[in-house]
Amino acid sequence: MIRENLLTGVRLWGVRRIPTATAGIALLVALGVVLLWFWSWLAALAAAFAVGASLRRHADRTVDQPAPHPRTSWLFAGERLPYRSVSEVLDARPRQIVQRLAARYRPGETVELVLWVVARDGTGQPWTLVQDRFGGPVPSVTASAVGLVAGACDPYLEAQRLALAEIGLALSDVIVIGWGTDRSLDAARDTIVVVGQTTVGAEELGSAAYAGGDRRSHLVELHPDSVARSLTSVDARRWQAAAVRGLVRCIEMLYPGSGPLLEELVADPWRNKRMFTRLGRLTDHPAEEGDSTAVVHPVVLKVVDGGLTEAVEERTVTPIRRALSWENTSRPIPTRYA
């Protein structure tokens, strides 16, 4: 019974976790060590020690490396957001996360910390702050707080400092989602995505929302419907990709299995906005406002002396200004009820 359980454990662990190429290399190395043992046991021990050290260094170097075929973007709700995940560390311990960040970034290298602050109301429903930024070439939407920190840092401590500096609230718990490369909003930078929970109520978090200058923030309920409305309120290109990543992961933590539902709610509005944007590019040069009439000269057929002849008939036509469905118009729209 013990032997069968042991073999079952080896199969479950080994077959699923060890790639075929790695297993083949390990078998060849083991065979070489056995052959060296017959020739000289000292040489076999030295070879085994060298192979072990090499594998250890290789594991340390590749602990934060991307997948064998990394993508430069993240596909979400039909949109390719320019965010490449390097590490997802939701299940890692804080000490391991700090060590992995120290191994990845050099001292003095700065990265961007993207923080979502979560607070609950009297019913236990979680809320967060969404930040609108108006500075820069394009207005953008991002997380509750964003700041530059040292790459080789303690993200838990830095998240506390950022929350106090930007919002004025202390965090009771910090969860590191992961880190990666963000190329959204016409900038390329490494980002660490963090979710921080606070013990204050959602009302106090709302009162801490800032407005003025080139940015403002507002409360959003952390529910798939509310988050979908917030995501689709603007075009996907105006969102910071790393912030979307953190918001989606936060919703998945609060409501397990809600990821596909959120994508379904977001996909159609984002696709419609993309289509309207393309149509807007095609109509970037409308007619001048002062030109209230348009002269057209259609070619018509006339009967002259018993025969058909073509003639150009001059007409003056006043164009009708129609408001598109996504345009704001001051004229009342008639309906069946009014």
C-alpha cells in the first residue's frame, strides 16, 4: 500500500510538473554520473555537485522569467491591453515576494506601484477608488493610487506609504497580485500591482476622494456589474493596462469564477466604442459650418423631339443635419410617449 501511494505521488508530481525535455536531460545526466562512478567515484561526486549547482543557478535566474512564448499584450474582453505579466504571486509568501523582487531589480532601479484601495460599507460590500487623470496627451483612467518606488523593495511597506501619501488612509492588509511590463498610455515601465484593504468604511474612503488639478477620483462598487460599467465608460486605450489587470484579479478574488462574466459584460461595449472611434476617424473633415446648402447636378433622361437625350438638371438642395446616436444634441428626440 505504501509503495502504491508513493508511486502514485511520483506520477502526479513528476508527470505534471516536469517537462519532457527536462526529464530527458535529467536521465542523460544521471546516466553520465553512473558511468563516471564506475570509472572514478570522486569524479562522479564532483560531476553531480557541478550539475546540482548549475541547476540551482538556472532556477534562480528563471524564477521570474516569462513563459516560453511570452506575449507583449494581454487579451481581455476582445482587447489586447499592452501589459505582459512576468510573475503572478497571489499564493506566494511575503518573504518570498520580497526576495524575488530583490533578485529581479537592481538597487536604485525604479518601478511603478499600482495600488487598488478596498473598503467595505455597512453591509459588507467592498468599494474602491477609480482615478481619472487629465494631464498628459490623453486623459487616462487608473487605480486608486500610483507612484514610483524602488524595484528591489518591500511592496507591503511601499503600499502603506503610497496609501497614506495619496489618500491619507492606513491599510490593514496588502495583497501583491504580481508584476510585469506595462506599455499603455504611450509609456513603457515595469509595474507592481497591489490590492490594499483598509478598515475604514466606504463612506470615509469616498470622503477621501480627491478632486482638483489634473486628476480626480470617485467610488466604484466592487461588483462585476459596477466594474463592467466603470471599465466601459471610456475607451479601452484610456485605461492603464496594469490597473485593469489588478481590478480584474481583485474581482476574481472577491467573486471566484466571475472572470468570464466580467469579460462578457465588457466585450460588447468596448467593441462598439472601438467601431465608433474608427468611424470618427473617417469623418474627421466634416463640411464647414457656414455651408448651409449643397449644389448637385444629377444627370437625367429627357424626351426631346421624340428621342431620349441626357441632360444635366441643376438643383439646390438644403442638407438635413442628422445627429448620430453617440453625439450630444440639444434638439428633443420625438418618441412614442411624447
